[in-house]
Amino acid sequence: MLLWFLFYSSFIPMTTPDFSSDAFFRLPSNRRYEEVILHIKKGMSVFLLADAEGCLIIDLGSDKVLPIWPTAELASEWGAKDYEGFQSLEVSAQEWSDKWLTGMQKDGFCVGVASNLAGECIVSSAEEHQHDIQS
């Protein structure tokens, strides 16, 4: 029985995401997206950037994007250069799903998931993002 477990477990990825900035920001956008989706599915919080006037929304012309990250440190590091004065804001997975994404769907906002330091990330509609965390 133990031999079967050792054989079977060798095929199951047992990695936990490395959310240190050096490792995480180097991952391709699709991999960062997948890691954040899994993070939210586990009931973990996401982090936004906010200042006294509200949350950081990036205007991409046709899309208004709310960027999120899996840790406060990643959010703060990303915003340190261009968004001085913004602080990380924690949003629980439950609030993210029930309140934030619902409101963003009504307002037509998109989600930018875990942008790296070059600004690259997967951008999806709030509805698509909601679907991904519920499937």
C-alpha cells in the first residue's frame, strides 16, 4: 500500500505558490493568473491599491481595470514607483466574490490579475473572473 502511495503521489504536484516578488513577478501572466485564482478558491484574500480618494483604477482606453495581487507586499511593491501614496487594501475572498465582482460587473470594470513590474497581466471582465473562481 505504501509503495502505491509513493508511486501515485509522485504524479501529484505538491508545490505551493512562491509569492516572493522575485519568483512571482517572473512567472508568465497566465501562470500568475492561475495561482491567484487558486489562492482565491482557497478562501484567501486579495489585495488592491488604494489612497484617500479610493481604489486604483487603470484606464486602458476601452477598459477600466482594477488590479489585484495575492499579497500586500506584491501590491505595494508594484505600486511603489508609479503610485506613491497608495497603500495595499485587503479584501477577503468572500467580499471579493459577493460584493466587489458584483459591483464591477454592473459598472463594466475589468480585473487585472497580478500585474508584474513591467505591467503585464491577464485582464478579464469581472464576470469572467467570477466564473473562473467558481469553477
